[in-house]
Amino acid sequence: MPELPDVEIFKQEAEKALHKRIDNVEIKDSDFVQATQQEFEKHVIGNELQEVWRKGKYLFLETGNQSTVVLHFGMTGLLKYAPETEEPTRYVKLTLELDNKNHLHYICKRKLGSIEITGDSGKYTDQLDLGTDAFQIGEDEFKEKLKASQATIKSFLMDQSTISGIGNVYSDEMLYQSGIPPTIKSSKLSGKKIRRLYKKMKRVLKMAIDKEADVSQMPKTWLLPNREEGGDCPRCDGKIKKVRVSGRTAYYCPSCQQK
DNA sequence: CATAATGTTTAAGA
DNA sequence: GTCTTAAACATTAT
């Protein structure tokens, strides 16, 4: 589930290839990879991986001369760094072959997600229209944006053009831990709840990254490991409910989460 | 077999 | 212009 914490882990995976030269590129699914072999030859092959950075759910691989590989992971994408002797077989869309006999693979079961190359990453990111990264945003900006919104709070958190990086699963988690129902209007939140949500947003993201975005490592008192209809709420006697909010499935505890 | 699934984009309606 | 829904994308898991 590639949201901000997952992509942050992919960033760490890509950083294993930092300062290695990219000797070759294998496009394994040309339907999926937007860039052509020629573009990889021009922008990537023969260059070192100089820097890896993330904004929201996007990951950027800088390969010098203002060349950037832009990755989005859709719902099922991931990165894997492995020796050339341990090739993954299924769902590989792209492989970067490094000069140390290791490979960086982009793997995706489904076709939601993208791989592109740009010669102007500034212009490219502007076009993506991403709001401030959820891990970077300050409390004042958060408060201001929230008060200006007419949307429900869950919708607000997931809107990538306002704040980037938060998706369906982690928005549920933040709202659960803040005791806020997902369908309440953002503008109706009390100052106290806004403050609480801001703090929980940061804490949930940080903890999730510390736990390598691995659900099995998350605290049992979190919603995440209990995210199913009718499941027991880990913090009260209530049962977890499922509702549709902004086209997605939200899980919450009606008794813990009240305005 | 039918259904829902972590995301984004687009279109249409309120 | 804002916000919400639904559909589409392709494939897997239940």
C-alpha cells in the first residue's frame, strides 16, 4: 500500500544504489514504462545515481545532467535492490543494472503506477500539483489549509494537491487515533482536535516509517492491524465499521471517533 | 464466480 | 470554483 511511509522505505531501498553507475536498463513491460529505451540511453545509462528524493507518494531518481526518473507506485508497486543472481521473476516492470552486480527492480502486480523520465524535474513536479509533503508541513500551514476546506476531513487528508503523501489507509489511522469521525467537515473541527490531528499525523507517519511500513510490526492498539468490518476496536468495546467516503472505503470506530 | 482492493484521472451532478 | 460520486485502468486475493 504505497503511501508516504511505504514510498519512504522504497527511497531507502533505492539509496542502496546511490553513487553506483547504471550500466544498463531493462524495460520488462513497455506498456507500463512511459519512457523509451532511447530516453534511458540518453538520460540514465552510463550515469551514476546521484540522489534520491521523495515528495508525497512520488519518488525521484536523479541521474545527473538534470535527468530524473520519476516513479509512482499505484496501489501495488515496490522497489527491490538485489544481487544479479537473485532476479525476481514476476511483475518486474523495469530493472536498473548497476556496476556492482546488483540490480534495482521496480515491481508492480497491477498496472496502476508509472515510470517516466524528465529533463526538468522542477517543471515536472509543478505539473504534478502536489501540496506540501505531509511529513514536512508545519502546524500553521496545516491549520490554515484545513480551515479553508469545505470537504470532509478524510477527503481533505487524502487530497494530494493540498497535502501530499497520505492515502486511504493512513488517513483512517490518523483519524482513529485522533478520535475524529471520517465524514465530519474539516471546518467543523475544534482547535483542540486540529492540534491533536496534526500531532497524530506526524506520529503515525514517523512510527510507520520506523516499522518499515510493515503492518505486522505496527502496534496492536492501532487501527491498521484491526482494519476490518465488524472487528474489535483495540481501544474500546466497540466494533469497527466500514463506510464509503470520497470514493474510498473508510474504516473507523463509531464509539471512539466522535466530534 | 462475484467482489473489493492500498491510487489517480476524468466526467458529471449538486 | 468546490466537493462528491462513479467509472476506468489490470490483476490478485478472498
